[in-house]
Amino acid sequence: MAILLLSEQLRLTAMVMNNKPKKSFKSLRVVKKIAPHLAKNAVKQTTDLVQRSGPLVTPYIASAITALSLAILCSLGVLAFHFPQYLTTPELRHIYSVDMIRHILFAAMIISGTLSLVNIILKRNRSIHFTAILLIALCWIAGGSHVPVADFPDHTPYIGLDWFILDLLGSTLIFVAIEKILPLYKGQTLFRAEWQTDLIHFAVNHFIVGLILLTVNFLIHRLFGWLASDSVHMWVQNIYFLPQLLLCMLVADLAQYWTHRSYHEVPFLWRFHAVHHSAKTMDWLAGSRQHMLELVVTRVLVLGALFVMGFSKNVMDAYIVVVGFQAVFNHANVHVNWGPLKYFIVTPDFHHWHHSSDDVAIDKNYAAHYAFLDYLFGTAVRGQNGFPEKYGVQGDYMPDGFVKQQMFPFQKLEQD
């Protein structure tokens, strides 16, 4: 269909140049007739693809998903280049190389465009690929990877669009590969049920990163500023890097453990935490499902403890990398034989039992970094062979959909 439309457009141009008005008007009518059908078909197939879950029906769907996903990310990337002061994260802007991002954007546009063009020629999912190639064309028109970036103020309200793009691209490449190489459940599909809801959670959590950081920093200084001590900070920062990092993880995990345990054992708090536990399938994306108020409160309490201790910047930077990786990895569909280490550090096996709705696993395995904390406080799942039979909240009462899940705690309050 796309080839037909292109040929009609070329023929129309030739007729106009040859002063054949009657035929040109006829061709214009043909184009006007074809274009709405093509657009409608493209929207329908793209919508069907986004709403689909389960195994990929044909091997050609994988290329359609890749082309369309890259085209969408490229469009967002070009948009971020045009409005960096409002769409990029200040903390990241000072870390990554803009030239490297340009190369990645250019490569992604080439891959998406090539995949789409080849599949259109081969008549495979043409409407989806037409959507992708149209997005890539708009990217080129808007400047592509060569959009100039002028000086701009550093203290403006912003949406973490660059953080979303880079984290989604990186997480997909890393964790999908790990899940396929070392799967816990071999038959689990990439696009499992409710993946759309978790992707929205993932996106929103990244887009509002600026608001979250602003809120968390404000609350930390107001709630914990009076506890900060220069002498404690100096003592902590004089510790060597590795033991200081391990101490940082321990302090964070102690704060996280008791916060997490409170979410389970206090009925009012459970209404919020139940959103996170409502995922019935565990993979790298499932950890993104979280109520926004819980996200803010947990970060305030955990980072507040670290603020009081006064760990060095290098250690805090390293901790952010560790907690970011471990939070995603421990939800992933991954199984590795950890040996005796499983009693010391939190692994995917350990955390999967925390998300199980099996009776033996309810209110167990709270730790985020050090598994020995649960053994120390008597909340570890013990003597279990194999893996959980089912996940989610008992009773399966959580509605699907991001907005409904954010409203759920308040609706429950009205009903009680």
C-alpha cells in the first residue's frame, strides 16, 4: 500500500509537470482515496500491536516491534534535543556525552528506517512499518541527530525524557538478554499479560523524576536536617571506599527493611504497597509497578538515613548504580545458582518469594540488599525447594491500569 501511494504521488507530479490537468486531478482523487485507508490501517495495526500480549505470532512481528519502538524513541530523542531545558535531566546532562547520544540516535534511525523499508517491500506488516518510517521521516525533517543545542538555563522545571529513553533502551538490551540466557521460567513470554500497565508505570516514574527529586530533597532537609552532624560525616567519609559502600548499603537496607515491613504489617500502608505486589508475572519491568506516594515516602526515609550518615559523593554515586541494578535484576525472570551467597545478598530467587502469593511466603523476605537481615529478624522464607507457584496479591483484587492503581488506596478507604 505504501509503495502504491508513493507511485501515485510520483505519477501525479509527472503529470503536473507535463501539463495534464485532467489526469492529475484523477490521480489526486486516487491519492485522497488511498491515504485515509492507509492511515486508518496503520493506526489499527499499531494499536493492535501495542495491546497484544503473549507469544509473538510470527517471526516478522519482532522486526515490526523493533522498528516501531526505535522510531518512537528516536522521535522522543529529537524532541528532547529541541527542548533540552524542559525535557532532559540536569544530573544526566553533566554525565553523558552529547556526541555519543547523537551517534546512538543516528544509528537507531538508520536501523528503524531500514527495517521498515525492507518489510514494506516484502509486504510484511506494512502498516506498522509505514508508521515507523513516517516517524523516522519526521525525525529527519525535524533535524534528526543534528539538531543544534544552544546554551540554556540549568534550573528550569523538567521532565526526565532522556532518562526514560536511555534507561528503557539500556534495560531492554541488558535484562531481556539475561532473561533469555538464564530464565527462571523458560516458557514466559516477553510481552506477558499486563506489560502495558508496567510500561506506563516505568514511563511515569521517569517523567516525574524532577518532581520526585525536588520533593524528596525538600522533605529530607526538613525532616532530617537537625540530625546531621559534621563530625559523623567526617568519620564516615574517612572510611575506605569499599567498606564505606558496604556500610552505605547496610544503612539503606535497614531503613528500607523496616519501611517495607511497615507497608506489609500496617493495613493502611498495605493499600499503597499492594499496587507493587499486584504484578502476577515477574520480569525486569514488573519492579516499576509502584504507587507514587509509596515511591516518595520510601525514598525520603532511605535517603534520609544516608543523608544523616553523610556518605561521600563517590560512594553515593556507586550506591545509586547498585540499587538501580539490583532493583531491576531481583524482579527479573532470572535464575542463577548462588550457592551460600543466597543467605547473604538478595537474589532474584529470594525476592521472587517475597512477591509470591503462596501462603508460606506472605510477609517474608523484606530486604533489598542483604538477605541476612531477614534471617536475623526472623522474616525469611525457610525450607522452600523450587520456586513460587503464583504471584500477585491474594484474592487478585487489584484493578489493571495505571490510573486505577493510583486511585485504588483511596477507593478502598471510602469503602471501609
